[in-house]
Amino acid sequence: MPNEFNSPEGDLENYFITESWLVDQWIGDELWAWGLNDYGYLGINNLINRSTPVTTLAGGNNWKQVSCGNRHSAVIKTDGSLWLWGRNDFGQLGDNTAAAQRLTPITTFSGGNNWKQVSCGSNNTTAIKTDGTLWTWGYNGVGQLGDNTVINRSTPVTTLTGGNDWKQVSSSTSTNSHIAAIKTDGTLWIWGLNGQGQLGNNTSGSNIFTPVTTFSGGNNWKQVSCGYLVTSAIKTDGTLWTWGYNAYGQLGDNTTTNKITPVTTFSGGNNWKQVSVGTDHVTSSIKTDGTLWAWGRNVNFFLGIGSNTNNRLTPVTTFVGGNNWKQVSRASAIKTDGTLWIWGTGGSVLGTNNSSDLFTPVTTFAGGNNWKQVDRGGNHVLAVKTGVDI
């Protein structure tokens, strides 16, 4: 793998395996957090909000992949250990309790040093191990743990389908969420809440308690992202597909009609590289040419197009434009030069040390050109950076 985290053309399946920018070969890096902190999900051993990036109490320079839930956080270290903190009322931290919040990082009850990728949902967590097994825990009221029950789990359990061929997983951070995962054979599986057709199985209203394939099937799925009642995924041929809730145009198909099976965006094309679906009805995606696109609801300036009016039913580029975007997570993104950009409604989650709304992307207060991966939740942001500028 190259030192710079620019994906090699045509090798995204092995290089980019999550809506976050996860690379197994990463060297150790620093973990930074900012935003709201009412359940301790910044990991700094207090409940004080932070409007600029701070390091977690655990410190260290061996952090690899981050994921923000609604009010909890999860990070994998370079040694393969998995750490979680924040809200824990449904057992989403996986430490065999379901009551107390955790203000500093702890390991899951199962421990181990073979965790590869993690994705936090609203009140649940899902992760894949290096042996290809898929594990879920936390809230299970709509079957999002995939174990064919609605029983909450405070320690990791495998899905009913089992297997050791899971490659990438994404959990929605919306309440009563759904989960989607891709196997090494390229098949896409999905389960949980299905109120608006977000499971893509040609139905709506009936929740699914075990993984099922989407209606379109196929074995050429590459990356998937779950948002608020919406799912979006990219195939190995570079086409982008969306389905589920569409009242604000978040499917990008130039309509506001819900879709219960996958459809391509209005703009079409076969040069989509990475997609991220947010909790606020916005979908963002990067193309192979490095351009950044967004669509859906434009409340709270989440589209980054210089205004807070008019939803966008088809993809549009952000106000700053450019062709050097590398990774996006909701209304935050990293460029190939290592700079981190963020936009949207003002507050501590923007990391700019003030409460002003950001109509277009700006860099965080911390600045720098050594950011490698970012994940933005509904209330806070986690990001990994190198110790020195790259």
C-alpha cells in the first residue's frame, strides 16, 4: 500500500472496505474528538462539550479506525483491540453491562486483538473480525442485531447467518436502525427496521430479524452506507445505488418517492468511489475523479453549497468544488492533501471554536494537513491523524 491514502485505481475492493477510510496496514496514529459530550462519548473522562479537537484520555498513537454512534464511540487500534465509550443503556459498549455510561475507552467483554472494522449505530454496535466473522450487540428492538430475536445484547453475538466471509458493515445511526453488510463474494445483506423500504427487499413495513439479500441481488457490491431510513451502495462497476425514504430527495433520483428496491441516482455514471449517508436526510459521495457530491435535504446547511434553501433531488457539488476529495462522512471530509473540512449547523460539532453556521466547507480549528480518517455522528466527530504532517 502507498504511504498516501489515495486509493489505487481499480483496487478499491481491497483498499477501501468501510464508509470510513480503513486500511489494515496503517501505522499508529493519534485519535481526536470534538462536539457534544453529554454521555461522555468524547472519551475525555468528563461531560464537557468541546468545540475544538482534543485527544481522548486513553491517548496513545496506535489508533486505526473510528466510528461515531448517536451517543457512543468505537475505535480499533493497530493491535486489533476494540475500544468503546459513551452511552451504554442498551449494552452498546459490549462490556456485559447495560446501565452506566463510560467516560473513557474500555474494551468489549469478548476482548481479543482480531477486530478489523467497526460501525456504530444509534444504540447498537456491529464489527467484523479478521477471521471474517460478524458480531453485533446493544439495542435490538427491531431485529437490528440479526440474531432472529428482539433481545438486547450487552456482549457481542454473531448474526443468525454466521459465516466467516464478511467484509464491510454499516449501521444506521438513526433511532431503531438497520444494518447492511457485504460479504467477500460481493453479495449485499441487510436487516433491521424496514419502515420505508430501506432494506431494499421489495417490501416496506415488515422488519427483518436476520440478514437477507436486497431485491436486486448480485455479487458485485463493493461499499455500503446506512443512514436515516436510507441505504446507499456502490457496485464494483462504479455505479451508485440508493433506496428507502426519499421525501427530501435523498435518493438522488430526481423524485421524492420512496423506493423499496435499489435505484441508480439521476446523474448515473460508473465513477463513484465512496458514499456516506447521514442522519439528516443527506447523502454525500466522492467520485473517482476526486469531486465531492451531495443531495437531499438542505436544512442546517448540510449540503455545503452556500445556502440553506431548496432541497436537492439530484447530486450537486459542494461550494468549494475541487477534485482532491478523498473520504467523506456526512458533512465532513478529508482531501488528498490531508486537510479536514466540515460544514453545517453551528456548534461544538464543527470544531471551529465558535457557534457560527458554516454554509460551505471550512477547515477545523486544529487545522493541519495530516488527517487520515473522519467519522461524524449526530452529535460528535472522531478523527485520526498522524503525529507529523504528511
